[in-house]
Amino acid sequence: MINRRRMLASSLAALPLMLFGRQSLAQTATTLKISHQFPGGTIDAGDFRDRLCRKFAQEVEKRSKGALKFQIYPGSSLMKTVAQFSGLRRGALDLSLYPLPYAGGEVPEVNIGLMPGLVTSYEQAAAWKGAEIGRALTDILAEKGVVIVSWIWQAGGVASRNAPLVNPEDAKGLKVRGGSREMDMVLKAAGAAVISTPSNEIYAAMQTGAADAAMTSSTSLISFRLEEVSKHLTSGRGRAYWFMLEPLLMAKSVFDKLPKEQQALIMQVGAEMEKFGTEAAKADDKLVADVYLKAGAKVYDLDATAIAKWRALARGTAWKDYADRSPSCAHLLTLAERV
């Protein structure tokens, strides 16, 4: 009887330790939050940037055997659009798929991610990652507390309410959203008035007449339903002078705390997502024309002459201004021109 009592007491004493041990194992899973400004959907349908985040999350969770989990917040539902970059830098946000030039106010160098006429093809854009420009930009962001997980580029076009905007001379007298400080500078030189607003606020601006036209990525031209407030589209299919770098970014402070194998997994899956991103962006460059034609808008494509006009205007204005801002900016521009 005494032995049975002692065994029972020992078992009861061990129970909290067993439960604590199980709880500790359960708590080893890390949940990371991914925020972006784009409309939410599913892993198979919707804005490809939201889908990319979901595919990335699913694959990392699968390969980490649940050690890494993710919560995705589309439509700037977790944090306001522009604030997401500073949130990453502070470690207040884990990951964001973010239009890099939105952070130009904090880090002027990143405006090279939407430098008019600098990148004119997806092949050229893809070459940045492995070139000196890619390494230099990666180092600058790391110094600011941000890690590039996936390099995502998108061509863009122009949606306009009443008149097409194809050549620089078409911009005179229009109120236009350019998408970056440098694009705005080119538009001003062409005679336009510029407005600054995130892409998820373009619809309201065009609906109210605060903007006559807006430049944004092909995917945003579709996802934000701008065909409902536009009569004209200049597409980015085939040729474009508007290319935006919209990478999947991660807070370096959060990244550095993860075990090395989890860091490697995140970077590996991030790199694998780049093929999906490029293919989806190219598909949207073609799809956007169909969407606008169906809505009754007229669609225009850029030719080599139009691209040359925009590039020449940009070189004498935005490129020069960017290079004059700092030795760091000048160096990045030199490296980018080599690609």
C-alpha cells in the first residue's frame, strides 16, 4: 500500500513537468506576419502579389514542418501602406511585399527601384539580383534593417480618364500619379501636375477628378478596378519605361533571431517565388489590355520612339537629380546602367 501511494505521488508530481514539456514543444513554432497593400484573395486566385505571399507562406510552413507559420494581412489591414517599411526597420512588422520606392523618403537610394527608362525589360530587371547593383542595394537595405527575400519586378502602364497618355507631350496640363519621386519629376518636366498617393488610393483620386491619369503596375491596374474610371489605357506589354521593384521584404531583426536553417529556408523559398512573380507579372501585362477593352476603353501600346522620348527626358531630369542626391545614389545609378 505504501509503495502504491509513493508511486501515485511521484506520478502526480511528474504530471506538471510533462505538461510543461509538451507546452514548450508547442511554443517552438514561430508565427510571422506578412502585410501588403493589395487586395486579398486565395492561393489560386486574385492579385498575384497576394498569391505569392500565400504560396511563400505555405511552402515555408510545409518545409519547416510547422516550425514557421504565417498570418497574411492584405489591403493594408494590419498597417498603413507607406508605414510598412518603417515597421520592418523597427521590427514591428515581420514581412511585407512592398513597392520599394515608397520608402524613398526614409532611404533615398531605393528610389532607383522606379527610375523611369532605366529598366525596360524583365530580362534586364532579373539581371539586377546577381549583378553589382543587386549586391549594393541588398547591402544598403541590410544596413537599414531590411532583408530582400524575393526580387519581384513589374512593368506598368497608364490609365487615364479623358485623354490618352502615350508620349511625354501628352502629359501637359494633366494631373498624374507617377508612383515615385523620380517619375513625378519626369511628369513635371513634361508639363503635368503630379499627385502622390499609394496605388490602393488611385481609384478614389480618379473617381473624384483629383487625378486625370495614373501610372501603376499592370496588376494594380486590374486589381484596383481602374478600368471603371478610365477611358484610355497605355499598356506595358512588350515595351515599358515604367518598371517597379516590389520585393518581398523581411525585418532583419526578426530574420537574425531565427535559426540558420530557417533563415536559409526563407531565402531559398523566396528565390523560388521569383519565377512565379515574373510569369504572373508578364501575364497581367497582357491581361490588362483585355480587361480595359472589355470595359470599353481604348488601348495603346508603346513603340521604340515613345520609349526613347521618355528615357531621354528622364536622363536629363530624374537620373541627374538622383545621382546628385548623394555619392551612394550616384554609385547605384552607375551600377544599374551597366546591366
